[in-house]
Amino acid sequence: LAGTHRPGAQGPGGLSWAVHLDSLEDGGPEETLEQQADALARAAGLLNAGRIGELRGYYLLVQPVGQQQGQPAEAVRRQAEAVLAGHEAVRWHSEQRLLKRAKR
Amino acid sequence: SVHFNDPKYPQQWHLSPEGSYDLNSNDPDPMPHPDAENGNHHGTRCAGEIAAVPNNSFCAVGVAYGSRIAGIRVLDGPLTDSMEAVAFNTHYQINDIYSCSWGPDDDGKTVDGPHQLGKAALQHGVIAGRRGFGSIFVVASGNGGQHNDNCNYDGYANSIYTVTIGAVDEEGRMPFYAEECASMLAVTFSGGDKMLRSIVTTDWDLQKGTGCTEGHTGTSAAAPLAAGMIALMLQVRPCLTWRDVQHIIVFTATQYEDRRADWTTNEAGFSHSHQHGFGLLNAWRLVNAAKIWTSVPYLASYVSPVLKENKAIPLSPHSLEVLWNVSRTDLEMSGLKTLEHVAVTVSITHPRRGSLELKLFCPSGMMSLIGTPRSMDSDPNGFNDWTFSTVRCWGERAKGIYRLVIRDVGDETLQAGVLRQWQLTLYGSVWSPVDIRDRQRLLESAMSGKYLHDGFTLPCPPGLKIPEENGYTITPNTLKTLVLVGSFTIFWTMYYMLEIYLSQRNVASHRVCRSGPCHWPQRSQKAREEGTELESVPLCNSKDPDGVETESEGPPTTSELLAPDLLDPGAWDLSQDRSTLNCPHRHLAPDLLQGKEEQIC
């Protein structure tokens, strides 16, 4: 799924977080960021669904589909927030919520 | 002067032939996939307005009928900030213009816009999109007119990175559904009330319909017409930057007679109306201006400190007024001289947000109604760092005193609102008022069309090669297929291995050695020399031609064991005729049985 942030990458109804990673050195290789995102996802009990579009350093971390039945959402949320808020490499993070958008 | 055989072309009152002159047309209509509620014909109506192919005797013609249209489907499912960010930059080196006929609810009480990632993607798009010239984001200003909504409460419409387009009916009036706002750049046509004509375009409809409609309306129908005209501009001058496009719209949109429009001419000579922006888009004027346009200077900006006020907002007719003076020194660093967008970020507490009215006065005295009272908006949370913007001071000098005036038009029963803090941001360039006047004159000289012929072309840089970072992306479906195939392969491998193991064990357990220890048949010298010798388990004991059973001495070689594929499950079928099983070599080529012994089971 690396580099493939696709809306479908996250399970329907699963929790997901967008994170902005502090790239070790600007212009560093994408793989390093990718690996950082993988490690961060594992630490938070999530899955790295890849970079968000063309935004360098932004990654989407999603709740693994299998986990959605197992753990209560609140527990997953607490764990993820604790890890993401406390991680030195995370410049910014935000849980993804559904937006209401209408055709005009 | 151009004629198309498309049946509904004569009804397309909103097209202007001289402005839609095209150099080629070779694009099949992109067909969408049917979905349950057949809801995505919205996209095909917009697409048809822009790029419907002419002279194919079908339906109608697109404004930029030589352009290519791509569909980025994002509304037909759960939508998050990250998905919006993906959409805004999807194929951003291929797509020049993103026409967005959608946005937050136009219910007269929503205050919403792009969130963190959406904002980052819009900014990334104007910086890196379209080979570095900047993606052009065209947004429909909204259909909240009946709820006296205002598009300054919509962060897509009041973003400096988007071209905000409003609608007028065929008589040039603001339709019942249209919204006013100070950040509207221009208007173009759409449907009006019942007696007036709507937009004619393609209309893909799975269940029924002719593939055409004469009823497309709303600001959704206006934005694509603007996108089509911008496409014609880029056709004559591909190296226009996203800000060049905004400037050309400001310089060429036409004011026209409409008493209710409340036109105001600013210090730079531009006329703006909260209903119609800088006026009606005109493809002829846009394209002629694009042809001779040389790029505007880089974007300069100035941000004031966060101004903490904590002042109560009095009830109307009184008002709270706060000022900020932008001095020459403040602007020295950025070089900012004349304005483009002016933004004000406010934090206000109030028990009923819809009771507030906000006005911004530029140093010239030009007033912008940036926040209008909304009877439907009873939200008690006020504004928290919400950014309003205006384009009405475009081209005016940046230096001077800016005034923010806030009124509470609610009733006295409620607690008074408080302006916590505000911040002023100016966007513009080093252009002086003289430069602007010179450019206005130059454009007027081009409106005769004398530069439009191919002979006249200004140098146009090719832009940067910016790789689309998206590596190979495996879609979830592909991934699932791969996982399935992989599992299938693993399963059958396991099955066959088990099969072989069991068959060998089976054979071994049936093997009877009468004369002492079992030995393998002699390895033929010949096979060893030829290297055709194969290690394998003996499938049967060996017997010399006169029927005396002897034991094989070692691993039989290929020539001895070419049995039918005993790994084939059928081969082990117990009902099978034993003779076959017993003498699997019967159908061997005779020459293979040259060995001293004939293998018999």
C-alpha cells in the first residue's frame, strides 16, 4: 500500500489519522519518510496507507481492517493519539473525519 | 461565424462564438460508470459545458471543445480532508484546471472550508501544479441565496488560491439561488427562474434521457463555463500563471447595467459588485488579453501581528470599529505596493453567530461586506480563527489604515458578542498604480482582436518537469486479487506436496523385499554418462524377463521409471485396473526397455 494512499485503502468506517512527518533533512529520500511512517504506524497500532497525494511528508495511517471488529474504537483512538502526540517525528497529526460536501 | 451540426447548438444561448474559436477537436466524451442512484450525471453536465465535441451531431458543443476533460470522482462516497487533498493534486501535471462545482452545505448556517490537508494541497497545486505555473482551481460560489448565505462563509470560495465564480441569468441578474460575497471574482451564465432559459449541455443518464439537457442550472453550471473560458486562455498562452489568470479576469470582466448590483469603482478603476464580482466573463476579452499578457510580479504579502482586542460588540445601530495602520516600513521587506486579496482572520464569541455583520474598509475607503447576517445561523460558537477575504480593493495601494467594523443586528435579549482578536493579511505585488493603469490601456488596445491571429506570439517558457510523485499504486482490488492468487497457489502447492509425501509413504509401505534387504536396480552406465540419471523412489520392484522377481539395486533411472503421471490423483484410483497399475511401463517406447531387466510390477 506504500505510496498508494487511496481512499479505499482504509477500511470502510475505520479510524484514520493524517500525520505530517518532520523529514530528517529536507529533500531526504522519500523511502526514509516511508519507513518512518511505517514505524510510526506500527507503534500506534495502525497501518501506513501511504503518502497523501502529492503532499511530501504527509501520510495516512489507518486502522487495520481486521482490528475494526476486535478493539473498541475509543481504545484505538486513545492509543493512536497518545503515540502520535508524543512522537518526536510527528510535526502535526489529525484524525480524519467525514466532511459534508454537496454538489452545487 | 462558425457552424456546427449539433442539434441543440442553436439553443446554446450562453456560448459566444467569437470567444470559443478552437484550433482542433478530437476528444471522445468520457463516459462515467453507472452507480445506484445514477448520481454522477452532475459531472457529465459540467463536462459537456466545457468539452462536448462539436460536429458529431450529438447534443451540443463545449465552450473549449478542443480541450480534454478528466473526471476526478470524489463526492460519491465518504469524503475526508486527506481525500480532498488527493483530489486537488490528482494528475496535477496533466490537468490544468480543476473545476469544482461543489462545496460545504449552502444551508445559511455552515462555516466550513478546506481543512489542513485540503489547504496544503491547494497551496501545493498553485506552487507545483501545471509544470510550476500553478493549477487553476475554479469553484462555484454557492446556491445558498434563499438562506441569505454568503460565500465568505465558504473557505473554498474565499481562498486566495481559487477563482470564485458566481451565476447570472440570461438577463444578467443574480438568480434566486445565487450568493453574494466580497471574494467573488466574476460571474457567468446559468439558469434563472422558470421563465428564463437554463444551460444546455450533455447529460448522461443511465436509466432514461436523450444524453442532453436544457435544464442545467445553479452555480454548478456557471463554474464550468468559466473553466472552459480559462482553458481557451491557456490555449493561446499556456504559460499564464494562476495569478495571471486571476488578474486577467479582474481586468477584463465587464460591468453592465443592473441597478440592484450596487457596483462600486475602487481607487484602481475596477468596478466590483458583491453580486457579480468584477462583472461578466467574456471569452473574447479573456482570450485577447491572455494573448498579450506578460506575467505579473511574484506574490508579495504582509501579515499584521495578532491584534488582541477583547472588545464588546454593541447592538445596531452602534458598531465596534478597530483600526490597523500599515506603514511604508511595514511593506518595505515584501515590496508590496498594490493589493490583490485582503484577508481578515477573526475570533469572536457570540451567542448567535448569524447576528453579526462584518465590514472591512481599505485605505482608499473601499468597503467590503465580508460577513453578512444570516437568519438561519444560530450557532453559539461564534468565529474561531475564521478567515474572511475580499478582492474589492484589487489594484489599490496597500499602505494606509484598514478599518474593521462589526455590528450586532440581533435583539438585545442575548448577551453581547466580544471581538477577541483579529489579524490582517495583505496579498499583492510590487506593481505600482501606474503599472496597473498601463496594463489596462494595453489590454483595451488588444480587444480589437488584432493580436489573436497566430502570427503574434509572445515568448512562453515551457515550465518545469515536475514528476508526479505517485509511484506505482496498487489499488485495493489489485491487491485483493494478488492475495487471492497467492493463497490459491500456496494451497495447491501444499496439496501436491502432501500428495507426493503420502504416495511415497504408500509405495514404501507396499514394497515387499523377498530376498534380503531391498536394493536399488543397477544404475546403467549409459544413463550415468548421459547424465539422465534421476534420483527418485522406485515405484515397483524389478523382474527379469524370465519372470523371476529380483530386487532393484538402487534408484531407478529415468528410462526405468517413465510411468504415467502417478502424481495425477486419478492414477491412484483403487478401482483402476491393476494391470495398468501393475504394468505402468507397458506403453513405453520399446527402445527404452533395452535394459537387462524388464520392469514389471
